[in-house]
Amino acid sequence: MAALENSIRALLRPSDEVKAVLEALALPAATDPAAPDQPLDSPSQIDDRRNKRILVVVSHSESLDTHEEGSVFVLKAKPAGAFDQADILRVFPIFGDFSVAVAQVPPVSSELSAAQSSPGLLMLTITGGLESQKLLILRTLHAESLRVLLAECKRLKDLADAPPEAAPSLTTFSWLAPYTARRAPLPALFTPEDLRTARTPLHARLSAAFAGGDAGDDFADAVRIRDHWIRARVRESCKAGAAKLRIRTGTFNVNGNLPSQDLASWLGRSSQRVRETVLPPLKEVSPFSVPEDPFESAAEKAALPAETGTPADDAAPDLIVLGFQELDLSAEALLYASSTARSDAWAEAVFAALGERGGEYEMLASKQLVGMLMLVLVKTTMRAAFTDVRTCAAGTGIMGLMGNKGGTAVRLVFTPPTEKADAQPNAGTVLTFVNAHLAAFDEMVERRNADFHELVRRLRFTFSDAGAGAGAPPAKGQTVPVAVTCGVFESDAVFWMGDLNYRIDVPDADVRVVLVEALADERETRLEALMPYDQLKTVMRAGKAFDMFDEGRITHLPTYRFNAGLLQDDLGYDLKRRPAWTDRVLYAASDAARIEQLSYEGYPQITMSDHRPVSAEFVVEMDVLECAAAEAAARRLYAQLRGLEDAHEDTNARINLKIMDPAVGMGSISYGKSASRRVGIKNVGKVPCAYRLVPVDGEGAAHPDWLKVEPMTALILPDELAYMTLTASIDNSAAARLNVGPKELECTLILHTVMGKDHFIAVTAEYMPTCFANSLTRLTRLPGPIRELGSGDLLAEDRAINAPREIMRLVNWLMGPDILLHNVFVSDEADEAIIDTIRECLDSGADFPFSPDAKDESRPIAFGETLLCLLGSLTEPIVPSALHARCVEVTSRDEAFEMLDEFPPAAVNVWISVTAFLHFVCQSAANPEAKAKRIAGVFAPVLLQGTANAVSPVGRRNFLLYFIS
């Protein structure tokens, strides 16, 4: 009986106490929904465990001064005695019409007469309870336990019936709600969340709430926090290592062509043989099959050096996923799309390009929609690790339906193999690949965005196995219901590739100039000048499409549009089509699949189409989790959190957090540096609880922009001490506001305890003003170092200095003797510690602790980087925005200098000082013209900043060149 009582106590919440326990048998005459349909008329039915019940008298009291309430719980008996809420069959609150009657059991049949003639067999009838639960009849042989149960019921009934003056009556019995209400189920561990949700911070997924009025939906928030906590704890506690999967993806718009060149480089089989392999023309109706180079004799093969660029066996991709577009441009294909000749040809071309490794791979899946084809190849040795392979397609072309535009997708589950034959299966990871072809033409940006959202809506994978219907995709490895579908984002990782057709919003001539210079300079950073104008990057920043995706750094030339005829430029691009990075590979993943991108390349040597193919290679790392162990751990955690989402207003006294340090001083905080403090938060209550930070009102934020709080929401077990980290960090945006405000900073963080009360943390700091992130005008009116500035100490406008002293100090130091300038502004290796020291000297007015040294390069580089950062942090550009369009139109040095007449006085002085110094730097170089172009490319976006997608980047650079060349 002691073990039984302990199991029951584990079911109850800490404020609820077991007063009596009785084992009994349910009679079918009762309204118990779990009772059998037939009367008990045989010993076998009496012994049937389905008829056995556990009666428990439970009392509840919030504190010593509150009224005690009681109830009778009827539990379904279990062999192991590990009860959960589903085992609570009936609840009878002890008040009102509640009653218990006991009688001797009369014989029911001759077969039972001997047992029932025993004086110990009693019939127990309970009346009362909640709606539709009025009567329960049971039998028991445990007379002593029954006596205790009856005594406790009488005592609690007397308390409930006591007049108000003796004991105030609180008969709401709200504490029963967690036992009678359906508890939120255990989250599905291995069914991926929608990636759009999974990549959203947890605090941003909670209901809208603020301290000034809207408390939000605490129950739903508790469930979200609980589920997130369980998933994270399961992965942390059950992780048995990590599995890595190497994936190579590629996209190629083939412009209706059949394969006529070796695709080895696209598939990662690069070599030192500097020649292109051209394949003979292919008939459109014949599959392509070239097992080896047809033009290479055995003697030639022997004479050629062995391939050195081929990766080692362990570096070869485990999975190769290729997306093709415009496979067939004929009208017949658009209408019928029944032939597989072209898809077969490209499939064979891929295997041929793998060369001797072709035999190591097999086709895992393929999906075609008119001109779009997706091929998935897997290493034969790993085929068994990939299961539940599904495909789908959707057209967004003509009339919004035709397959000339649209997408194909493949979804699969990768399960790391177990090391031992008798081991339990591991959890799988869902990977989804999308191959898309979006609307063409430069001006069709919004149509491309719409195509993306349409594909997200219509690309659905169907699960058609037998089973009951459900509303969500099934857990990996489980039976799949009928007619269940899921979208591409219901995955652990999504790779989206294809001809996305986004262009570059820069005049055609400017694009070609940048590309020629980038190719000649062989510096990848040259291409970055075009990135602010890339349409895809723009819509991602604006959240209009693809905003949940990441993309590797683009270091290859645009892949569209090339021309094999006469109308091409020196790089081979069509003179009638602006070059663009239309062919892209993007990726997104949850915490369950950590992605490292290894490469992102274009292949200009493959010239059979007006596009060039693109590849991206990744390593996906996944935790190895044994399904059975993880599910068992989740159930334990779920039981451990009983009461979290069931907490009620009347139980707030037991939900209790303690802020260990409610007043936090951050000390002095300054620009470019960060300061952190930890705040202890302890759960001193008896049940798990969760907190979240909320703002004071619906318009504000939970914390100021100079403060970062991690975590914004958390779950804490009873007696657990957790920590919240506060980090003060000042960026340009915060500094621009704080520079003109008071130095003393303070804020109050409001910790809302879910289903509990609010707590407050007072945060204070002292801001150290900086010369960064000011307006040029304000800097010229500083009477001295900005740290010494008092309230209202700015100089009058007519007494302002000619140029900010901070900018002039940097220029003068760099112009000093014995300063090595050849790597200034062109090196990315600036020493952050030196920059911090320089910035502190500028703000405080202290002398620079660095003397010129003809052998030192690091200090000049750091001074140059500081000058760039200071100019870039100004709240208004050196060249007023209203003049940018006119500046880029000037055609001579004289016109450029005439523009200075329209600059504000302070801007003129800074412009002349900085450009004179840059002219000196360029003339000191071995190739002044090349150095001037490089430095102009660095400084033009800073001196004429804030004009992306409006003013030509080449025009801005050319305007600066008139002054520094």
C-alpha cells in the first residue's frame, strides 16, 4: 500500500495531499465510462483488471489560513502503479450533494455466492460530483481502508458545510481544473516544426502581452515554452554523438539543350587537365550515354597525369542533388510533357561525369515538371539510411498553372545507422530539396516574390499509407495516416535551388565595369559592390520572400546571360541582357540540423547554355538520438513538468520566483565595447514555472536598444537556480540617440511569471559619449573632447571649427613620417585592440600612445580602419544625399570641384582633407591608377552613403576619383 500511495502522490501537485486510499471493483450499473458492458457474474470478470479501481481522498489547502477542500478521485488501476492524468476516470468534489453509502453485498449468482457471503465484501455507492457524474457503485474487501476513507470524507464534508463564520466557504474547487481538464499532450519529438516557426526566437512566438494591460494567453505560452524546453533537454541528455552528411547541390538552366560537355567540374571532380571535353551532338530521342571520354585513347590516358583535384573517398558527397531548368522549351513539352528522353540524357550525363565514381552512386529519386528536373543521387553504401522518399511539383507559369515556371521538390528522411545490430533505431532528420524556376525579366520582382509564396503554398508532399487521418505530418518512422500532407518547411533542413531570376538593379554599363575590374583584380571583394543592388538580397532584407533562408558568400561572376554569338562583351555576356546572379542555392535549418557551407561556385568553363551552372556543397551535422531513449526521457520530463500549464489563479501562492539581484548596475558602457552581468532567478515554489520578459505597454520593447537579454524566456524547475545574462552594447543606432541624451541610463525589466505575478529588475548604467555616430555639424561645435562635454556646452554655430578635430587627428597621424601606407584601406586584418585604444583617445582627448615606426604595418592599418568607421558612423553623409544624383553625372574634374560649392562648409573641409590624404596614399603606390580605383571603391560608399538602389556605384566611385587620382 505504501508503494501505491507514493505513486499516487507523484500524480498530484505539491499542494494536494493523499488522505485515504482504497482498492475496489467497479460495477457496470455505474456510469463509469470505463466499466464493462456486462454485469459482473463470474470470478473471471471480478479478476479482470479493467474493472479494478483505486479510490483516493485528496485534500487541498493553499496555506495554513485558507479553507481545506477535499475530493474523491477514482483512478484506473495499473500494474506498475505509474499513474498519469489519463488514469483519472472520475472526480467527486466533497461538498453539496456529495454522499457515500455502504451496504453488505447480496449474492448475485450461485457461482459467486460463496465469495459474496463473506462478511468483508461491501458495496460502496458515491453520489454527487460534477455534471453528468452523479453515481458510482463499487465493491471492496478492504474494510479498514474503507473506514479511513469514510472518516476523511465525513471530515471534509463537515468543513465544506460549515457556516461562513466558522470557516469561510470557498467551494469553487478551482484546484481540480488541472485534473479534470485535458492536459496539453507531449510534443512530437521527431516531427519537425515548420522551419519558419523553428527559426523564430521562442519569445517572439509567444502571445502579445504587456504589463500595462494585456496579460496574453498564459496557457498557450506555457505549452510553447514547455515543448521547447522538453525538446532541448531531450537532445541535451540523450545525445549519443553526432552524424555528418556531406551534400552537394547544383542548379543549371540548360536553355533547352542536350548535354554536350563534360559536367565533371560541376560535380566536384576538378583536375589539372586544362582542356574542355566536348561531346558529339546527341539525337533528341536518344538517351545520352558516354561512359568515358570518346576522344581520349588509351595511350593518351596513360600519358596524362593522374587527377589531383578529385577529393578523397571520405570527402566525396554522400548525397548529390541537382536541379535543372528549361530542359525542354518546345510547345509540345508544355502541353504534354510525357517524354523522358531529355531527363534520361541528363541523368546519364551526370553519371558519366562522375567517371570511375559513377558506380558508387545510385538514383534515389527524380522528379520532372515539363522543363524542370530534379535528380537525387546517393552513395550505394548509404542507401539504407534514406527512407520515406517523397516528391511533388507545382506549376506557376502561364495562367499561374503551366509548368514552364514553378518547382519540383523531394523530401526524404536520413537516419544515422546504428553501430550495433541489436541497438534501438535512431531518430531521423527530414531533408527537403526544392528546384524552382521563377518569373523572368528585370522588372518582375514582385511576380518572383509571388511565385515563391505560391510554391510554398502548393508544394505539398502526400502521405497515402493506411491509417487514420491526422492534421500534421507523422513522426519519422511511424505509421502514416491517410490523406495527410505537409509543406516544404515542415522539415529539419530545406535547400532551395534553381533559376530564381532575380537581377541586379544597377545600370548595365556599371555592372560590366565592376565585373571586368573584379576579374582583372582577382579580388573577391570587388563583387561585393554589387550586392546591395542584388534583387534577391533586397527582398530577403525586406522580408518579402526567402527571408528565412541563408546564402553563402557569392564570389563567382554572374551566371546569366551569356551569348555564343557576336553580340557579346569581352566576358561573353549578352550585350542585350544585363548580367545577373539568377542561379542560386539557399538553405535553412533548425537546431536539429546544423549546416556548414563548404563551397559556392559557378562554372564558366561549361558553356553549352546561356546560363552557367552553380554548385554549393554542405556538411549537415545531426545529433544521434536513440528513439526509444529519447521518447522515454521526454515522458519523464513531461511528468516532471506537471502543473506548469495547469496552474490557476488560485494557486499563484505556489508559483514563486525569486530574483536574486533585483538591482543591476552595468557600470560604464561605451561605443564598440560590451559589458555583461548575470542575474540569478530561483524557483522557490513547489511547481515548475516559466517566465517571459514583457514591455510596459503595447508600443514599446521589453528592453532598450542598448541592452540585450538572454534568455528572454525560460522554464525553471522547483529549487532550480537559473541565470539571465544582461549585455550592454552600443552600436551606431543606439549611440546616435545616447550621444545627445543624459549619461545616466536606467530601465526596468518586467519578468512576467506565466500564470503568476510580475517581477522587476532595475538596470542602471553610465554611458560614455563617443565622437562616433554624431552629425558632422555637432562634431564641429564640440569645444573639446566629447567626454568632457557638459549639458549645453556646444559652441555657437558662428564659432564652430572648420572640421571635426577627431577626423583631422586621424589624418594627421597617418600623414606623419615613417608611416607604411601600402596596405592601409586594402587590408582586412585591422587589430581590434589598437582600434579600441585609438577610439578611446579620440573620445577622451588623450594623446595616441603610438609613435611612427617604419617597420610596423598593423598600426597604420588600424588608424585607417578607424577613419573609415568614423566617417561611416556619421548620422548624415559627408556629401548631402540631395547632391548624389548630380555628383554621379559630372564628366570632368572641373565639374567635380564646382560641386564643392554646394557642400556645407564642414563637409567641404572634411572632403578636401580626406581626399587630399587619399591622393597622397595613391601616389605613393607602385601603380597609382590601380590603387586609386581600389581606394575609391572602398570610400565612395562611405562618403556618399545611403543611396543603395538609387545612385550608380560606379558613378559615385568616379566622382571620388576626380579628387584622388
